[in-house]
Amino acid sequence: MKKLLFVYNPHSGKGQINEHLAEIIDIFTKGGYEVTAHPTQARNDAYDTVRSRAGDFDLVVCSGGDGTANEMIKGIMDGGHHVPVGTIPAGTMNDFATSLGIPRYMPDAARTIVNGTPEFVDVGAFNDRYFTYVAAFGVFTEVSYATDQQLKNSIGALAYLIGAVKEAAQKSDLSHKYTLTIECNGQTVTDDFIYGMVANSLSVGGIKGLAGKDIRMNDGLFEGLFIKKPATLIELNQILAALIKHEFDSPFIYYFKSSEFHFHAHEDIPWTLDGEYGGNCPDISLCPLHNIMRIMVDKTKCLGLDSNEEE
């Protein structure tokens, strides 16, 4: 009998996993797996558990938000494991699962894992760390990990929007900026930014299309979006309008598709990795690790994978 390690956050998304736990384990069991379930006890428990134990299993599945998925992926990578993974979304945004076409209804996600196929995806390398779908800095990124969890649970994506608008209003003097040098695709850009991200996702912060069009999570390319510091509130409104319309040729926006990014910060810049605080890093090398991870998906419903990709 195949063995499955199921690591889940019992508190993520109003604790909804507790309503479906018995059914999910039953689906895995009927799918031919002997299930070992591990409810996380603290931050990084999913990482520690997966890193130390994944080698003893045929499949590793996590349930929680994007942070839990990030811990699972890091545990697989740091542990040097080659076992395929699955994810059952239970958080507020679940950008990673959404981009892979994984159902939000938890038992359906479990069935997708049991009946799906292991498909390769790229994983982000951020110096010596890893992320699943986005590394970001700036005015809107703090909203992701600073917004109250109860608020996120109650109103979802609207909480992020409220937080972003509130933060922008508090900094209406527009003096807050990050000076950064970006190197990619043979270009070097130095400018003052209020926001920047490198993503591998169809959805960021619950907003589809924020990283651009024709996104493929297994093409060896990441998308970089960087917003220049506006000089006036009028320019800030123009930037917001461009983002809403996905007009990345705006004079206030730099947009790149690249297999490698290098950053040099001229000051301390706090980054987030998959929506969780990632520390201050002055010099960063960032790239996709191409086809390094296998994840269980329904390929017919997964818009974020290249159907022509060879394993």
C-alpha cells in the first residue's frame, strides 16, 4: 500500500479543514494510500515535518494557505526529496492552488490529488531560500502579512484591498520609496519604486492577471512587475488605473519576463515570499528552478501549465 503524509493547518481559513478531515482521509484511503495525518502545531512545523519525513512517503499533501504550501515546498527542497506533492487550499487567497486549477472545495481537491497526474512546475530560488509563486516588496506587500487574520477570513480579498488603500492613504505624501538596481535580460535599471514583484502565478493577492498574460508555471520564466514612485497623487491614480486594466506599458511600470533576476538594494528592503515576511536582503539572485517539483493536478483544468511541456 502506498504511503501518504498529510500535513494540515487546523486554523487556516476559519478552520474549515476540520469539517472535511474525515472525508478527505477517506478519499485518500479509498485511493490506495495509507495516510499519516499531522496537524501543524506552530509556524514552520509543516516545513520541519516535511523536511524530516517526506522521504518515507510516496506522496506528500498539505492543506492550508499559501504559507503552508510554501513550507511544504521548502521542506521538500531542503530535504532533497523527490516525492510528488499535492495541496488542498484552505486559506484566504490560495493563489498557488488557483493557478493550478485545484478546486476550492476541499473534498474535490482531495479527489484531484488521488485521480490527477504529477506535473512538473518551476520553483523560485531567492538566494538560498525558495518560494512557490511570488517574491515581492513595497507598499502593498506588507498588507499580506499585516492584515488581521480574522478580517481576511471574514471578507477575503476585500481585506487586502482595504489594507492597500489604507496604507496608500497613510503615505499620501508619496515620500516612501525603495531605490533598487534590477538586472535581467541584459538590461540594468536603477530607479525609485513603491512596489515590485517577481511571480510565477496566474493570481497574486487574489487578483488574476496581475503578473501579466500567458503565464506558464513550467516554462522556466518568471514575470517581474515594478512600479515607479509617483511624484503626485494624480500619477498614483494613473498607476492604479494601469494595473486595473493590466496596461504594463505604462511609463510608471517596468515589466519583464526573464529566467534570471539580480537585485541590488540601496537601502534595507523588506521582502515577502508567498505572502509571508521574508526578511531584508540587500543583494538578491532570483531565478526559476525549471521543472524541479511534481504536483498532482487535473491537467485538463490547469491553465497555468504548458500542455506542450516535456517531462
